[in-house]
Amino acid sequence: MNIWLLVLLLAVAVVAALLALAVKRVPEGQSFTVHRRGRFHRILSPGIHVVVPLLDRVAHRVNTLGRVMEVACEDLHTKDDHTLVAQGQVYFQVLDARKAADRDGAINQAARDLARVKAQELVEQMTYEVFSHRTSRELNSWLLGLLNQSSSEWGVRVTRIQMDFNESEPRKPA
């Protein structure tokens, strides 16, 4: 009789453990990517979800809240070889957790590098005279468009950019 009670308690404990593994709570502002047998299966949005224990696993926890990142660019060269510096903030948000999951660990660095490259592309298209007649709002708007064209394949949207462009101080010979 005691052995049956022990078996019943063990069975209840196993069922309770499997139920605990099956229920996943996704916090607000995050999405989880679920892999089944090592391959992408689905995305869990915020809320409570049930997964198949032992087959499904949460592969990535992707932050979908807006992020702010400081960006500093030195040695931006115009067409007529004036040197500029830029610094400011880039605001972005993950829209597609599946696309962003592979880059999530390095998405901040990738976005920072992309902002630097696109700032250089923007500056090198103009002469200093043309550049100096543009407002910060115009330059930031153009840069925002360039960033969104490139970052959409990552599942990321740049929501706002606030960069200040200034002429670089001439370097003194050593």
C-alpha cells in the first residue's frame, strides 16, 4: 500500500514539473523565439503561453522596447575634403523578433556601426558649402531614411535620430 502511495506522489510530482516547464510567461516589452528540435518554431508575444516540454525551448529573449544609443563619428569627410565630427543619439525599436533574434546580442553595436557608415555616406555626398546650408533637421531626416532602409532587414526600425554635425578642429602637428 505504501509503495502505491509513493508511486502516485512521484507521478503527481512529474506531472507538476512538466506543467511548470510547459507554461511560459513573457513579460511586457519582450518577445521570445521558440525553437523545436533546434529550428525556429514560433514567436511568443507578451502574455502566458504553453509550449511542449522537452521538445520546445526558448532560444532568444528579444527586448522590443525602444532603445537609445549614443553615437560619435569622427573624421567625416565632405566631397571637398572638409573634416566634420558628429555626435548624438539614435532611437530604435525591434519590430520583428525573428529577424532580430540572431543579432540580438550584437544589435546595439551593429546599429551603432550602421549609423557611423550612413553618416559618412551622407556627408561625403555634399561639399562643405552645401552641407553648411542644411539644417540639422534636414540632415537628421535624411540620415533616418538611410538607416531605416538598411536596418529593416534586421527587423529593426530607427524611430528618431538626433545628431549634431560640427567642423572638426584642425589637428596640431606633433
